Amino acid sequence: MPSFPVEGLTEASSRVLAAAGAPDDIADQLARWLANSNLAGHPSHGFQRVPEYVGLILEGKMKPAERPTIVSETATTVLIEGNLGFGHFAAELLTRVVAAKAKESAVAIGGMTNVTHIGRLGEWGELGNELGVISFLCMGWAGGAADIAAPFGGAEPRVGTLPFTFGAPAAEDDGMLIDMATTASAEGKVRVYRDKGLPVPDGWLLDKDGLPTNDPAKLYEGGMMVPFGGHKGYAIGLMVSLLGANLVGSAVAGGEHPAGGFALAIDPAAFGDAEVVRRGIRANLERLRDTRPAPGFTEVQVPGDFERASARALAGHPLDIPDSTWELYLDSAEKVGVSADEVNAIAGGAG
């Protein structure tokens, strides 16, 4: 399994994305966001995505030079058109705009359409925390190729992974961050298990006949994912679908398989003193962190602690990339005219 310094992988990814048609500034920023995902402990949304993005670009399904634009807005709402560019940029713009509007009007909502993969959703929850707002962002689909999971009690794919993020800034702290698919795992995590040659945990997948399986390859052979938490996860996923696919997607574009993103931002000062609210959030989080650990655990975390701990632990250390993932990466680079030798030289492999 080869390993590479984060800086080298970031530079190599920027080179490949630029060769695929992304302007230099877009390629550089996108590569940094991919690096953030690896460092946060979520390689499923990191450098592993480069081959996928290159493939989508070559198929004409992703437009690497396009940038998001604001279609319409009021004092408390905004609608963003992704123009089929890298969805990360639409998600960033949406987060920044609703945060700014919330600072002026206490609360704001927004939507985005025609976006491609928006990366690790936690990136946008973290951005909301940095901007000082309580935030929620989700992606919803209804039908089509995005159907990769079975509804609770079903034996055929009818829903997507339907992810969302929620952030809450805290005084003198990084705050809380939820970043999750409403399926038992994100689809990209199944790829990670597949590329490492490992079985997935129980309760993640069904095969094409609707039977439980631990073989990650079965997902890509007509299998399907399942909601987390049974009927409760299914219900939360449906909520995300209604917000993204219907409130935004159906209203804006209509069509047989609506899709879209929805975001909400709340100023901590909406009902009183913002600093009191942030201190209250911090006290609430610390109360949970101070819980006596159960047998088999060393500490109690709150959502977001894992990502911060991962970033600290991985700082300055090379990242291991599964052999099959790296083979796909090099193959995608070759397809856009960047040789494997050049990629390896830029990335600075350690073995």
C-alpha cells in the first residue's frame, strides 16, 4: 500500500483536475477540500474521489470550469444554480450566503440545483461554525440513478444516501458538527472497504435479492444499502429527500427525478445574547464529554470531536492509499494526459 504526504497528494490532485479542465484556482481549492476529508478521517470523500470526478468530466456529466451563480434572492432566501460544476463550490457559496443573511435577519434559508457531488458535508457544517451561525445543509434526491438504498422493509433501491450536516458554534470551542448519511454508511465508505479487500460491518448492505451481505462488491452488482436505525433512519432520510428534492428540486426544475440541496442558517442572537447562547452550547457539550466512559471506551465524544482528533493525529504524517484506489487514480490521470510517473513524482510516494 503506497503512502504519500498530504501536501504531495494535494498538489498531484490539483494537477490532475486541472488537466481534466478545471481552472487552476478551482483545481487548487478542490484538492484542498479533498485533503481536508482525508485528514478528518473520511477518505471516502477525499482523494479517492479524483477518479470519479475525472470519469464524470469525460462523460460530460460534470463541467469542471463552471462556477455557481445566484439565480434569485430576498433578504432571507437565496437560490443557487450549480451549473454542473464541482458541487463543493455551490455548497460553499450557499453556506456563506445564508450565514450572511442570517446575521442580518436572524434566520435564512437557501437552495441549490444542478449540483454534482458536494464532497464531505461536514466541510460546510464546519464553515457554518466558523461563520458563527447554527447551520443545517442537506442533499435530497427522488428517483433515478441516485437510488442506491432500500426503504425500511423494502427489497429494492428506492432512496439515496440522503446526507446532511448540522453545525453549532460554541464559545472557546470548535462546537458540534454532525455529518452523516441517512443510510448505515456513506456509499464512499463501502468503496473504501472494497478497495481494502475487507467485509463491511453487519447491517450495512443487502444483495440484489434483498438478503443481508458483508461483501462490499455486492452493492455494485445490483445490491443496495439500508437506512441507519431501521424505520427512524428511513424517516429522517425521507425528510431530507422532501427538503432537497421537493422543496427545492421540484419547485425549481420539476422533472421526473427532482434533486437539490437545502440549507438553513440561524444567528445565535436570534432570541437573545449570542455569547450566552455560545457559552450554553459549550457547557452542554462539555457536560457530555465529562461523562464517565462505559466499559470498552476511553472517552465520550460529541459529534465533531472525531474529525478534529483525526486531523491532529494525521498532521505531518503520510496517508496510506489502498493499492486498488491508487491504480484507479493513476489510470484517471493517464486519461487526461498526466503520466503515472509525473503523478508519483508530484505526490512524493513513501513506499
